[in-house]
Amino acid sequence: MNSVNESFSENNSIVHPEYFFIIGLSGIPYSTYFYIFLFFIYIVAVIGNSAVLFIIVVDRNLHSPKYIAVFNLALADFGETNALVPNMMKIFVFDSQYISYNACLANMFFVHFFSTMQSHTLVVLAYDRFIAICLPLRYHAIVNNNVMCVVFVGLWAFNSGLVAFVVTSITRLSFCKTNMIPSYYCDHGPVYRLACNDVSINALMAKLCTALYVVAPLIMIVLSYLGIFLALSKITTWEGRLKALKTCVSHLLLVGSFFLPIICIYFAAFMVSLTPNARVISTSLAYAVPPMLNPIIYVLNTSEIKDLIRKYLKKRSTQIEGVLN
């Protein structure tokens, strides 16, 4: 299995394997329970994000700048969950750890693409809260549906182009040592480190993506909330401050669920030497859990969505009572 010469196809001195072999999470005792947990996460994430998407589409009262951003976040969560978890289940539950070269690149693209959209959407939501609290009288002039649509069209185009370039850069690499990927999906870092020719471009792109999608978003979100807290300090009453801050609770929870696991993994990697399986489990949960939590957070902390659900349930109960009577 370490030798990949039999399955390699060579073209212009660049050697590509016909298949990769995913070895993350191999040999973990009681791994079945982890897969059951992942399946539960997947079901909740798909149902929750589908519900959020449906509610925002059908309720015209939610056709506002904030909910355009929430819609895009739910769409990114839905896409990432479907790009990641079913493939993990297929690989490890059904013992189908081989993945073709092209399928591996496709898996890499979609997982990273939807993850980048999650990160940048959280920045847009932070900007929305910043304008709403710091410049309330100019909010509708600065942030409106047209502006939000243009912003997200730009983000989807930019992120798809950059991630496509990152994935395409893999095709210039020659794999002549092993085809075993020490991860739970076709992750960019573990894949390019298997190459036996120059990987400097890939390493540079990995650092650039970390800066663009982890460091820069966190800095922008922190700066946004510094401005928000400064604006709140100018409000004379605690009731007014709490009322304004309450509108940020959902977003802060989303930011925490997305960035905190990533930060903890980075710090843990620097502080201690993580075993391969520990790294795989922690990163897989960091990717899989936020898409499950995001719709729950918005349903529980957004009055508009809660009121809509209450009206729907009340209407359904009235209809059922009418049928029974």
C-alpha cells in the first residue's frame, strides 16, 4: 500500500496516483460511537439549515440585509456538511477508504470553499451589527439588500476562484512516495506534503489561506466589536446597552462556535504534540459541529424566526383541532 507505482499514471514527468488512500481515524477503539455521533450531527445540520433556508425564502419579512447574510451562512453550512460528513461515513463506516485522484480534488475544493464562505459570512454579519449599532440612522443607506447581494456575489466569486487555484496547484505535484493521506478527507495540507517535488507554492497558498480565512476575519470581527463596545459605552442607560448588545448575541455565539475550535487546535498543536488520531478527531469536530449549531443558535436567539415558528405551530394546531372537531 505504501508503494503507489502500480496505480500511478505519468504525464510529462508529473506522476499522479489513480487513487488516494484515506487513513485518518484508523485503529481508534470504539470508533463506531464517533461515527454515530457524526451521523447525528449531519442529520441535525441538514434539517436545521434546510429549515433556516426555507423560512428565509418564504417569509418576506426576513428579506432584509441581515437575513441575506444568514441565508448565505446556512447555505455554506449545508454545503460543507454535505461535502464532508457523507464522504467520511462512506470511507470509514463502509471501509471504502480509496478515493480517486479527481474525486479527491473535488472533495478538497468543496470542503474548503464552503468553509471559506462560513468565515467571510461571519465578517459580513459583524459589519452588519457594527453599522446597526454605531451608525443606526445611516444603516439603511449603507446596508441594504442590493449592497448585500453584491457583497455575497463578490465573496462567492472570489472564494471559488482562490480555492480553485489552491486545488489546481495540486495538479503540478508529483506523488512518487505514498498515496496514503493522514486525514479524514482530502485536506490540502496533508495531500501536498505527500509530493516529492517542489511544494513551495502550495505551502505559500496554505499560509495565505490561513491569513485570509482565519487571522484576518478574526481581526476584523474583533475590531468591529471594539467599535460596538465603544458605541455602547456612550449609551447612558444599562437597559439601552443591553438591548443593543442583545442583537449581537447570536452572532457572537456563531463566531465562538466557528473560530474557538480552530484556535484551540492551533494552540494545542504548538503547546503539545498531538497524536494523528487526536488531531483528526479534533479537526473533524471543528468542521462538523458549527454547521449543526448555527441554525439552532439562530432559531433560539432570533425573535423573528421564533415568532414565525410560533405562528406556524399555532396555525397547525388550530387546523388539527378543526379536523378533530
